[in-house]
Amino acid sequence: MSSRTPDYGRYQHLESFIRLSKDAIWCYELDIPMPISLSKEEQLEFIWSHSIVRDCNLPLARFYGYQTTQEIIGKYLKDLVRLESVDLLRQFIRDFYQLENYEYFVELSDGHQRVFLMNSHGQVEDGHLVRIWGQQIEISSIRESEVKLSGLLKFSQIVTEVSKTFVHSKAEFVSDAIQFALEELGKYSRADRVFVAEISPDKQFLSVSHEWVLEGMPSLYQVGTKLPIAKMNPERLGILASDGVIHIADTSLMVDEPWHLDLFKRAEVRSLLVVGLRDEGTVIGILGITTYKQVGNWSEETKRLLGLIAGFISQGLVRAKNEIKLMKKEKILQRFYSDIKEDLALAKLTQEAWVAKDFGEIPNVKIQSRFLPYDEIGGDLILYEKTTEDRIDIFFGDISGHGISSALVSGIAAVSFKKHSKLELGPSEILAAMHLELKTIIFKHHISACVLRLFPKERRVEFSFAGHPPVVFWKKNERVMKLVKDEMYPILLLDSWEGRTISKTFEEGDCLLLYSDGIYELEEEAGGYIGLDIFLQELSEMISVSDSADSLLKKMIANCLIDKDRIIHDDIAVLFMEF
């Protein structure tokens, strides 16, 4: 019989944690234990009818519209939700009375959504479900950031592709480049029609010269030919000349401008968004998007994209007419980057979120990570995907370069890794599949990475390297550093990539360490960089005198920034495993 007494202080700490947590935490108890032999539908109705809120914290009470926990404790689940809306409960039963990081959505009355991650566990005793513990974490802001970043990626891709098309198009093919730009703009803005209209050499008329039309929409060519500029609103012409944007939300309301009202009626235009095409300050035409029936409510991003593409088209038209070269696309993109300073902060926060910090409870393995960001946006990634109960895939990678482009590539790489990990490919196959997928859309970056497949129950790890520094391991009682390495080059560096998978089995007490190159690409204040060899020598000494993971990680960070006069130039990411 154990002589240990209950640790009531520990229970008090746990209770305090539950009360102070910002996440909703709760416990349902069934007033009558439920036989798990019932059918799934019978179980669903039984749990809904007999579950009582036995304990919870304030966030859970407020989630259901109560101000205190006392108001909700004792209430039945059936008093809180309708039976028709218990999809979570149905999934809980289907997954044998537990949910792990299950994502679900709550529709709000204003049309918006709240997104939550649900974790719950049911206690089964003697073939009966008696109690359900749960926690829900709101991740609405994270999903919103991902949506914004996805939009930013699409925005950047369109700007890059359109600019490349104009840069590489000969003067006689500029018309094709304009047509491509109109199509991309139309798809992005969800417009019915996109058009370019040019001013005649005598400055008297405006005529549609290019258009992209959604299938089934009427063309603008017939109505939009030789429109007299003298009849147009001079105030709006001034806006176009000063690099402004004209947005007419509903042309049917222009009753005080009969010429424009008749024009838009004949052209079947409901909403209109227009910017000027200019050559050194002189308006040479317009670029516009329209809707046919619906009122167009275009975002600021659409207006920015409209302005950028107007710049490309303006230069293309001038080049085609005067046989001059386009300005370098970098000059055009400067305006794009200056307009997204706020998005840089979003990209930095999102990029830091791609370094996993919480790996949950894993049998036989304890995993920790540390991330020390550099001032600029970097490209370090630590991702993990739990494909099965017995297997975890980990991606430890570093995107070349810094800035928003690296952050965008990080997002693409993260999506690609998770996609191919779920296909149950091996580590080297995951890297090869990512290379094939990403090389068609990423041209100025490469990715150094190590993909690990962890089998916790066996204490076995499969490695595949792509330009990643050696992995360090040692026995805890010996503290003698050894290496796992491969000389394979990064993915996206060359046209083809083919790696190999290395398998190693560890014993209880063994330790494993991965690190990014930022930890050894440190500049000495006296000049030069420390390099990998010197870092490994210093690391070996640190391992020999460190008695815990925390102690070692602190020594490594101090070695970079505090103890010696060294200057950091890159993000530093570290992953530590103890078996």
C-alpha cells in the first residue's frame, strides 16, 4: 500500500489554473451512467438528456450567455443546446468518447464565424460513461490571420506573374500581356468585366481597346467606342490625373448626370471602379472593373491591385507605342511593398506561430523547442503532424533569405508539408514531393530542412536531410556527443532532388538536438563568423556540463548572445527530444 498522502496544494493549483484560464474548461456528469452498448443515436440522446454541468470556469459560462459559473452549474446539456445542433457530441461518440484538437465553427447572427479547437475526454467505468471533461480554445484570430495571409499570397502571386509577363513580353506582344493582366484582375476582384480604354491621339475621345468578360456578360466594345471626353465629368478626370480612384457604387443613382446615366444604362454597368493609365503624369487611358447587376463592394486590396496593374499596363502601352523598354519590375514592386507595412507585422506574427512550442503528451518522448527571432521576418519552421497514434512527423526547416517573401514561402511550405505528411509518405518522399510541388511557384528561395518521423513507442526516428546541419544526440549518463547527418543539398536549389531516409533507434535517457544555422552563423565582434565546427566544439562542452534540457538550452542561448561578443544575423530555432 502506498504511503503517499494526497497533495491538496497541487489540487488547489490545478483548480486555480482552471479558474484563471481564458479558455473554456468544463466537466459534465451524467445523472445516470450511460451504458456504452447503446446505439450511437441512443447514446447521443442519452448524453444530451442526462448530462449536467458539474464544474466549469467563467469563459464557459460566458460562452453560453451567463455572467457567473453559479448560473450554469447544475444545468442540463439539453438546456444549453438543441439536439439538432450537437454535431460535436456525435463526433465525440464516434471517436470513442474523446476529441483531440477537433476544429468546429460557431455561426454568429451577423454572418461572421468563431472558430474553436475542442479537446474532450469521457470517463468510462464498468462499461458506463459517467463523466466528460473538456476544453475549448478559440482560434478565430489565428484562422483570420491565415485567411489574410492566404489573400496576401494570392495578391503577391498575381503581382509577380503579371509583372513577369510584362517584363518578358516583346513590344508586339504587350496586348497579350494586357489581356492576361485583365483576366487575373477579374478573377481576383470577382468582377463581371475588366477593361482598358485609351485616349485618342487628339485627346478628344476615349475608346475601349482591351476587355475581359465573364462568360455570359455583354461586351463593352460597341458602347465604349469614341466616347467624347468633353462630355465627361471634369472633376473625375482630375481625380484620375492625380493618381486617384473613382468608385461609383450604383450608376442608377446618377440622375443628375444624364449623359453618364444613359451611357452606363446602355453598357449595362451597375457598379464601376476606375483608375487612370498615366505616362509621366499625363492620363493616356483608364483601367476599370464593373459589375453587371450586383452592387460592387470592392476591398482596399482590390483597389491597390488595380493601381499596381494600371502601372504595368501604362508602361506596356507606352512601350508598345514608342518602342521603349519597360522599367525594371523592382521599381514597380517598391510601391507594392510600401503599401503593405501593416501586413509585415501580420506576417511576422504568423511566421513565429509556425515554430511549434506545444507538442502535447507523447509516450516515451519529451519534446521542447525554443525560438529566438531576428529583427527582420525570417523563415524558420518547426511543424509537426500527428498522422497516427503511433507516428509523428516533424519538419524542421529554414527558408533562405528574410522579409515578407520568406514569410510567404514559409506559409506555402507549411501547407505543402502537412498535405504530404497526411499522404503517409516517408521522410525523403515528403521532401521530394514538396520539391516537385513548390519548384513551379517558388523561384528565388530554397529550403534547408530535416524531416523526422518519430515512432514514440519504439523510440525510433527516421531522418531525411536536405541541406540541414547535423543532428546531435548523446546518452544522458555519458554525455558524449554523436552526429546523424547526410550531405544532401536543400530542396528548390536545383531542378531535381532525391534524398534518402536514415533510421536510428534510441534508448531511454538518450537526448536528441536539432538547430537552425542561425545559431552558428554568428558574427564575431572582432570579425568573421564562428561556423559549424566551432559551434559543435562548444556544444560538446556545454552537453558535458549540463544536467538538464533547460540548463543546456539556456547555455546555448547565452553562448550566442550574452557570454561572448557575437552578433546575430538570423533566426535561431532549437528542438530538443529526450527519450
